Amino acid sequence: MIKSIDLFYGVLFFIGAHALSFFQLNGQFLKTDWFRKNEWIVAGAGIVLSFFYMWGTKYAVSGMGNLLWPARFIGFGTGMVIYSIGVSYFFNEGITIKTFVSLVLSLILICVQVLWKTN
């Protein structure tokens, strides 16, 4: 049985985790030197990010009736969408047809896991 509020919190934590991870991993390529000059702080932020991923998984699993696979696909799909937005906005890498198809497939994965009812 799907618990909508838990699923909502799970997706929210995944969005936060993936958005922060985007900057943690790709901040070194931004025009600012801050990320390159503060590697230890950026790496240390991984501790906080770990909690966001754990909470996202916890709530997504609860929201999907204690099933692990749907939570994993929801986390993956959320990450694909956040990454595509970040790369497009901060690095002007447009969305090619190949990337668009990949994003659509990610969305389909999320929809299959959330909407497909099983026993």
C-alpha cells in the first residue's frame, strides 16, 4: 500500500541529496574557485549528504509499502532529472535527443514503480 506522505518526503530528501551532490561533484568545474580551494569541506559535506540519501531511502521504502526496488528507481530517476537540470543550467549543455530519451525512460521507471499495482 502506497503511503503518499512518506513517498513525498522520500522524493523531497532525494531531490535535496541529488542537488547537493551535483554541486559537491561538479562545483570544481564552475567559474568560482571556492570548490577547488575547499576540497576538504566539499568532501566533508558527504557526511550530511549520506543522511539525505538514507532518509530518502527510508521514506521512499515506507511510502512504497516497504519495497526496496521502487525506492531505488525513484532515487535513480530523481537523480537523473536533477542532474540534467544542473548540467543544462550551469554548464549550458543542452539536452540532446539521446539525453531526452534517457530522461523519459527515467520518468517511465518512476511511473512503473509508483503506479503499477502488485500483490
